[in-house]
Amino acid sequence: MNLKAYIYGLLVLLLSFTNATAQQDVVAKMTVDTNKILIGQPIQVVLQVSQPRSVNINWPLFVDSMGKMEILEIHPLDTIPVEDANVLLRSQTFSITSFDSGVYKIPEVYFDYELGGDKTFSTYTDPIFIEVFTVPVDTTLAIKDIQPILDAPTDLTWLLWVLIGYHVLLLLLWLVFWRLNKNKKKEPEEIKAPIVLIPAHVTALEALKSLEAEKVWQDGKMKLYFTRLTDIVRIYIEERWMVGAQELTTDEILNHGFLRLIDPTGKEDLEKILRLADLVKFAKWDAIPSECELSMLMAVKFVNDTSANQIKLEAERGGVI
């Protein structure tokens, strides 16, 4: 064996040992403060990951549920100080509950990470089972009869006064309109300017450009930024496909039939924008600058792509969609 081959084999062995050691040092753990609750009682779930600082771990994203249990509150991701400077301990707390009795499983939570190259590893927590009970009933107490229905006394005096007041009001309104019409002079009709209909994508792109120029999130107004961003996107969807998007939840929009007309990439961008905005607005999530910029880019791309599809379909069908 020549010297080069020996050195190469030694480097490969050393790198494999380093990756295996780093993989073993990544430990995920999930704990709860109790396994038995009454219906609606909150549980504190804590996710913790201990890892080397050199490893980049993709932290899972939760929106409204963990398994079949509803999330009440999502606390920000926190870093816990440790004595070893090479170790990073991160933690996140969730408040969850269930409004139905039974035994519920909080499933395993997976954490993906890379140890150099394109090879991806993962670690995961153990599942946890929660028992949800109903409110106990004291069977030792006597059963009481249902109270009978009581008849309300009948008094139509108030109805008489309501009718009198109604007719007096009608008379006063008639006198006012009669007086106004008598003294009104006929004025020449004004020439109204033609109404110019601006396409929905033009309005949306101008609004996004204005929002970006105002630098809202750079001034620390993160919730206001994502609220205005999603409002622009929802109004665009409403005007583009005649969908009441401003009155729908995120899940209702993402399951709506108009999405069948959009490429999968556009649907994925729309979901990322709305999900992240919900976290910022309702779960007090602190978005990083790259997430704010990416949301703006995805919103502009979503409007441009769907408006381009509109023009293409109009040309193929020879009319307006």
C-alpha cells in the first residue's frame, strides 16, 4: 500500500468517526407536566434537543395541533445555557389540550440534520400518551325534578306605544322629504368620468411594492407587516377568483377549489406565506429577516405566476376567465 492510499483511508476513517460521534451527540427529548387531565385542562409539552454547535438542525414547525390534541399556545424557541461551550441546548414549550375524553397519543417528533455532504440524519422523541377524563358526577346527591315552564304575564301596552311611535316617525320623515323636494332646484347633470377597472394583479403588485418600501418589519412591527402582507394576498385572491378569502381561515383557503387552477409550486408558496403569518399573528412567533424577505418574494411570485396563467388561459379560450 502506497503512502497516499494510506493517508486517504485514514482521513475517511476519521471523518466517519467524527460523523458517528456527532450523530450520537444529538439527543431529542419530549416531556409533559402531567399524563392525566380533565377535558379542556392545559398540558405543558417541552421539546428539548441537545446537539453540537457545529450541527444545523431543522426545528419542526407546529401550527394548531400535536397529534389529535389542540395547541393553545406556542412559546418562542429558547436556548438554555450549559457549561460545555461546544454543546447547544434548545427548548420550546407548547400548551395543548383536548375537549373530548379518551386516550390521546402525542406522536414522535422528528429532527433532521446533516453531517457534511448530502447525507441527512434524523433523531426523534418517544411518543407520550395522555388520558383525558370528563368531570366526575357526585352520585350520592339526590336527583332533583326539572322545574316546570313558567308563563310570562301578557301586557300589550308596550306594543301600542311602539305602533304609535312608528307612525309618528313615518309622518315626520314624510314631512322632511316633502319639504326637501319642494325646495330642491333641478341642477344640471354632471358628466361622470369613465370608470377604469384596474386588474387585480396590478393592484396587488403595487400594494406589495408600497409595503416593501415602508420597511415595516425592519422597524420591529412584525405582526403589522404579516397582517398587511396576507391582506394584500387575500384581496388579490378575492378579486382574481371571486372567492371570499378575507372571511376564510388559512385551512379553508388552502382546501378551496380555486387552487386546482394553480401550479403546485404556487400553492406551496401560498401555504408558506399564510402559515408563517398565522404563527407571527397568533402564536407570537419571531420571524427572522430572511423569512420576512422570502414571504414578500413568494407573494410577488404568486401574483405574477397566477396573472401570467390568466393571460395564457384567456388567449387559449378567446375570452375572460
